[in-house]
Amino acid sequence: MKNIIVSLETIASTVEKNADALKTEQAITLARNQIENISNDPLLKELDLELSVWQSKLAVILKEPAGKKGMAKHARYWAERLKKN
């Protein structure tokens, strides 16, 4: 679970720092791969679904400042939610 949280925090920081899309894509892929290795937790399935949407729409999200801000905020939300769980 800790690795997933680190990946989510990486997603948030790369988006905020305007890092290239490749780093963000890699962090999303890493998080999704880590989720696959964990049991069938419904919370993680929900997160994986959201990550898949981010992954498919990453180019559009990164073009807009509001998209970047929202993605970073939501990634941090998920990290905090997993820490509490």
C-alpha cells in the first residue's frame, strides 16, 4: 500500500512541477501495476479505474492548468485516503 501512496504523491508532484508527461505516465503505470498485485480491495479497484481514466486522458489534462491542478489535488486526496485506510 505504501508504494501506491508514493506513486500517487509522485503523480501530484510531477504534475505540479510541470514535469514531462512521460514521468507522470510512468507514475500512473507504476501505481496501476502495484494495485494489480494487491487483493481485490474495492477501494483499490475504484482507484485503478480513476487512474485508467487519467492515463487515457493525460495529454488533455496536462494541457490545461485547471486539469493539472485538479489531477494533483485528486492524487493527494487518494494518497490521504489510502493512508487512513
